[in-house]
Amino acid sequence: LRGKVLPVGGIKEKVLAAHRAGIRTILLPKENEADIDDIPQTVRKTLHFVLLERAQEALEYALAKEQE
């Protein structure tokens, strides 16, 4: 888990589905940051986005949150 986090497609649909499922923190590739603008503002303001460049960051974030 040391590689670069690559951009993915369908961010709007994936984030809206996560929102409907009650997920409030979204981990996204940094290169998909511009796709956040496609998400309706009413949904965007209820979510916390974490932008990642390396896979290690996702692991560190998940482990830090688990301990809280």
C-alpha cells in the first residue's frame, strides 16, 4: 500500500449512493477533486471529503479514525 491513488469515474453517482446509505466521510483521489463540483451543494455540505494522493494515506486515515 504505497502506490499512487488513481482517479476514478462516476464520482457523482458513487457519492450520491454513499450519501443515501448514510456515509458522511468520502475518501477520494486528489485528481478527482474537480468532480466534487458536480455533486449538488445540498449534499456536498453534509459530507466531509478527504483527498488522497497515496494509498498509505487512506490506511493512515482509516486507522486514526478507528481509534477515536
